[in-house]
Amino acid sequence: MKISIIGTGAMGSIYAGLLADAGNDVWVTDLWQEHLNTIRDHGLRVEGASSDRTVKNIQVVTNADIATIGVCELVIIATKASGVAPAAKMITPLLDNKTLVLTIQNGLGSGERIAQCMSTENVLLGVAQGFGATMKAPGHVHHADMSLIRIGAMQSSNGIDDQVEKIVTLWRDAGFNTESYVDINQLIWEKFICNVTFSAPCTVFNTTLGELMANPDAWNIAQQCALEAYAAGRAKGVNITFDDPITYVTAFGERMLDARPSMLLDHIAKRWSEIDAINGMVPVVAAQVGTQAPYNEVISAIVRAREAEF
């Protein structure tokens, strides 16, 4: 399959490496020119959970030259949430009426950002669960963990669409543990509640998940953030499958006690984070559905204030 991946940071690089190594025609683009140059000249090294390999059959283009890729069967948007709308505008030359667009991000709103730029009939949403990756150097990514990727159509039907199954099979054949899902929005929200619990609180208190949970004051703030997100999702009508959000997020955190959220890693590297799509999105949804989100308002304001100093 001819595939274009927009955004080849840590996660996008894993997708590119494994999909290309499985024999697909993979094209990548990114703003990090040194990374693209290394992939072009020496291949992409992927090490860790998916073995150690150097993949040399990946095609590289700059954003400015993206039209030279031509029409693709699948376009994967693997940017941060803030990059989804620009990516959706940029990929027009890659699309025809059969091209599928799959977007995989943390937080909420990716599908809505794409909908501002194109029809969502062929848009798929992905949720990466227990999936860790970090860039070691240009052209070198470390794959820390790989639990499950779930994929569903943005315009959900009563069953699993043939297009969804086609893409799920593609990912499985490349070595990913992948499942199709009818109500992908439910999974996005359930992961979102976990992200809200740990992303900004760990960033503000500069802790791992385990350290946050061991600090009574910090853990109380994190739990309040979770409860606000849960209440907003329920009021919005999301089919959340659990009734006790604290038990749910605690079990999530206990599986990754030594982990640091990507938001904290962004701050350590002096990069702007996805705060507006994670904790910062809770007050937005709360205002729409009539709930309150003061803890997320405050903790998001702290994160934004720190980012203003970068």
C-alpha cells in the first residue's frame, strides 16, 4: 500500500519504520530536516520493543514538496494535536475519493480539526494504548512499549466498516497489535481521562506517574482533574464504560509507575506541549455541557505560563 506519514517524531517514526519494513511504499515528511536527511541517507533505525532494525526503503520529502508524493491509499497524520489542522490542509494533493486518512493523537479534537478542512467520510481515528517511544537522535527512535492500537471510523456505523478492517489488517501485518472498534469516540475519551489525570499534574510537579500518586497533595489535584473530565464526558453523552474514574485512572497509573508523560518530556526539552488538547480541553467541553472544571483551568494556566518562558 502507498502510505504517507505526516509528522515523523517518535510515534510517526515507529509507524513509518514498521510499515515500510513490511513492504509498504512509505513516504514521510516532517519539519525536522536533519531527521529527514538521516532517514534518506542512512535509513531509519528503530530499536526496542519491536526489535532493532534499520529501515532503508522509506521515501523522504519536505513539507514544501509534499505534492511530489502523489495520490496515496492511506495518509497517517502523526503530528501533535496543534499540527492536525495544518496537516489536513497540506495533504490535499495526496487525496482522491478512495484515500483513507488516519489520525492518531493524544487528547480531544483531532477529528473536528480535520473536519474543518475536508469531508470526514474517509477519516479514521486511532487510539494508541500503552505505546511509548522517544527520539534518540536524528534517524534513530527507541520503541519503549507497544500494547494496542485501536482504529475506528470517525463517522461510525452499526458495525465495523470494511475500510477499517482493511487498515487494521495492514497494521497487524506490520507487527502492531491492532483492533477495530465501532465506538472509537468512547476509547478516545477513556484514554483522555487518563491523560488529563497525569499529563499536566506530572508536568507541574515534575514527577513520574508513581511519584505523583505517592504525593497526597499532588495526587488529590490529579484526581480532581480526572473527575472533572469524567463529568464532562458523561454530560456530553459519551458511552464511558466505567463508573469509578478514580479506580480506573489509578489502575492505569500503576501499570506505568516509572513513566513520564510526553507533556513533561516536552517541558524538559523546552518544547510547547499539547496542553490545549488535554487538560486545557476539559474547561472547553465543560462550558459546552454545563459542568465545571476549575482544577483543569488552573493547572492548564500554570503549564501555559511556563511555556511562555521557553
